[in-house]
Amino acid sequence: MQLIQQTYTAWYNRKYKHTGHVFEQRFKSILCDKDAYLLSLVKYIHQNPVRAKIGGLDYKYSSHRDYVEGNNDLCEVDFVLSIFSDKKKKAIKLYQAFMEVDDDVISNKKEADLSPEFEEIEVEINNSSFIKKDIAEIRLHFEKKHSIEIEQLKGKYLKHHLIGLRKEYIKEVLKYKAMKQRELSQYFRITESQVSRIYNSTK
């Protein structure tokens, strides 16, 4: 983007015998490393036409419709939708509910009158926290899926297949931010650096 901006500016200045800036500000890129931050950006962009009073969420030049339709033709929507749910139809429904809730409501959910679909998601954009499953739900599902108790995954010395299962479980917990890395390291009696490596392998 910087190269395009600089190249266009040089061309414009030559063609129109202009000097100085063509664009008001330099191009800026900001690291988006939290699910909650990503969701706040998606919401901000899709609500721009509403704030500018040039259209609604279904504005024809917005990608909001792609998210509602689960359409990946123009932009990749699956990752954002997967934050809401692994099931696409449910994810789209929750995404729509999220888009319709005011940011003031999200940051102060105790006073919020949220729809039933949205109540299962806790969003605190200001605290960069996004949780849609609690640890008990994740644990129950994991133990049922693998016919194993999480207690069996504790400790430094495990068989190879148990280490693999522990990594899978830790990834699942971190994905939904149901526990912190430090809490996981203490629970499984492994180092924080081990948990951090597992977390980074999911990126």
C-alpha cells in the first residue's frame, strides 16, 4: 500500500505539476493479534456506511453481505465466522446478532438486553476478551470425544499419543480463551514456554 501510494503521488505530481502530499496521511498498518480486536475492526468497517448515513449494513459496496451469506468469493469470511461457532449456519446467526449490538452494550453487558442467541457469547472488546465456551464445556466434549479423562494428561512424562492429546486440548482451550497460558501450565505441570509454543503453533 505504501508503494502504491508513493508511486501514484509521484505520477500525480509530475502530471499536474503539483508539489507536496497528495494524500492527507501516510498509510498505516496495525497488528491485529486478538480475536476481539479483529471482531471490533470487522464491526467498525461494516458499520461505516451506517455512521456516514449513506446506507445500512447491507450497503452494496460492503462485504457484510458476504459474511451473512457465508460467501468467500470476494473476501475470506470463514475465519471470522469460526470465532463464533464451528457450525457455519450458527456462526452466521451469531455474527448477525453481534453486528446488531451497539458497542456500548458490548462493553457494559450487565445492562444489556441481548438476544437469546447472543447470550452464549461474552464479548468485552475493551478488555480484548472473547469467550464463547467455558472450560467445563470444552473438557466434557473433549473427554467424551477421546474417551479419556483430562487428569491423565498431566505431568512431564507422558506417552507420545497422550502428549498429542494434551496439545490438542490446550489448543482448544486457548482458542476459546477459557484459561490463560499460565493457568494451563500450572494445571498440566508443564512450563509456560511449552504452552506458548503450542499456542504459537496454532497461528
